[in-house]
Amino acid sequence: MNPPGPRVVALGGGHGLYASLSALRRVTERLCAVVTVADDGGSSGRLRRELGVLPPGDLRMALAALCGDDEWGRTWRDVVQHRFRSEGALHEHAVGNLLIVALWELLGAQALTNGGPADSAPADGALTDGALTDEALTRAAVSAAGSAAVARTFEPAPAPGAGAGAGAPVTDPTVAGLDWVGRLLGAHGRVLPMASVPLDIVAQVRGADPAAPDAVTEVKGQVACAKTPGKVLSVSLVPADPPACPDAVRAVEEADWVVFGPGSWFTSVLPHLKVPELARALTETKARRVVALNLAPQPGETDDFSPQTHLEVLQDHAPDLRVDVVVADRGVVDDPAALDKAVQDLGGRLLLADVAADDGSPRHDPARLAQAFVKIFRE
């Protein structure tokens, strides 16, 4: 039997996190994604505004990335990623977004109804009078972890009636809902939100108004920040002190490795460092830290950024954060010496590797990125 691998937490959102998870699930069975919850556009934004829920889109993409390469995994990956095309209200909604929110509503209704530990739960009772039982939630969450060897850090806390003790709170419906979807997909790992409430990103941008290129203005919202003209200087969150997801904090504290990036730097990677409880865990954890750099600047958000500029911005947003390894594609690094100096300033070492896809697009090849992670984790 192969060893389960190190306990790895991957941070980010969107396509960047999809890339890192697609690689990491080939390397370890003990994998947890901690995902940004600030999306305000598209299907996620509509559900967020209409129902007051966390935006589910980045969470859905992370779950899809953790699907296996067998027929079951490929099929369910395609199902949850499928978007409706219509002239009506369903247009552009992703199936996975609706599935996640439906589970949140069912589980949230149960938590409000129960108000405490469940007295009993029928065997395998997935749905009982419209509610999911706590016993079933625990089994689902453990199954979603993908292996009995997964450390308890990457499993949910015991549900009421499963060793949590009298008076224990009902399982967090947000986390439990994601675990249920993970079980359905056969996900090779676990997906958690970085915060327990929806967030808004606020960016300080120089030159957002072309008529005033030196003026610094405030741009609010993930979509607006990602597309803004001008230069993004920094980001913050609203609310400024959001509650972190407790399971996400616990995962970071007990991980062997934490992976930042690749992904949209200001809107997917850096926001994790602006959630106070999570930022504390990321700076104080005994885990070693890896930064996987992007293959190209992102139009609007990081125009003209060099690889080392990404690291300088990271240091500006988290001065106490130390990094052990930075991995970059050797084909996109024009000044290895300058990048190496920026890595050393963060306390780490640089690994140059061939991690880009062959098609010329700014995408990471999952197999190549996985090989780079294997090398890092073994050293």
C-alpha cells in the first residue's frame, strides 16, 4: 500500500486553485483546499445576492478539481461544471452551484430545527423528513476525505451523537454541505471556505481613472478589482474582521505543507492573509510553505508584474509570513537572479521547473506541476 502522503492545504480560488489541486491530488491523499469566498459575479454573485449564501463557484471548482480520473470522476466533474443556456432565470447557472446551495438550505434548516444534538438517526438515513441526519453527515464527511488514512485534521469534527459529547453544536451546515458534495463526486480531498461569511474585496488602485493617472481610488468587488484599469496597490476585506472557518484554521495549523497559488494574486491568493484568524494560523503554523507562481501576469489585476513583483506584494501584505520554497516555470523567468533574491528575502529557496502546458497557454500542466510538488515534498 502506498503511503498517504503529506498533509497539504492549498489556498486560492478559481482556475489557479483548480490547477494546484489537479496536481496535488496526484501527490497526496491528505489534501484540503481553503477557498476564497468573495466572488460577486455570474452565477455565484446572483445566488449570493438572492439567498445570502457564500458564493459557491470557487468551492465548486475546487471540488471538481478533486474528482478522480475514472469514469465516475470525469462524469460528475462535467455535471457540476455544466452551465445552463437559456433565455430564462437559469441562464449561466452552474449545476454544482445549485447543488451546493440546495444542500446548505437543507442542512441549515435542520440545524435551526434541531438546535442541539440529534436524539437518533436511522441507518444510512440520507434524508429524513427533509433533513439530513447528523450520523449520515459524519459518514459522508469521512467518505469525502477519500481514505481512512486521512488525518483527523482533514476530516470534520464529530457530529452530535458521534462522540462530540452532550450539548455539542450541530454540524456546520456550510462545511457539511461541501462534504456531501465531495462524497457524491468521490473527491480526493476536502474543500473548505476560508471564512464563514461572504466577503467583499476592496482594492486601492492607482490610475483607475485614465483622466487622473496618479490618483489612488478605491475599487470594490472581486469582479471590479480583477478588471480594473490602473495598478492595484493593495487589497482589504469587508467586513475587515470576518470569522474564519474553524476547520480551515485547524487544517492549516496541523498541515505539513501549505501551498499559495497559482491564481489571481489580489483576488484569490492574498485575501486569505486578510482574514485575521487564518492569517495568524498561516504565519504561526509549523507547516512549510510553498508559493507556486503564475505563468503570466493577469490582465488588469497584475499587468506588467514580474515573478518577483508577486513575491514583493505578498511580503507587503503579510510581513511576518516566511516562505520555504517558490516554484516557477523556467520558461517565463527572465531574470532568475532577481527572482532568487526575492525568494531569499522571504526566507526560502527557488525551484525552477518545467510546469507549463505545451499548448502555449498560461496554464500549468497538472502532471508536471505534480512532479515539482513531489520533488519539493521529498526534500
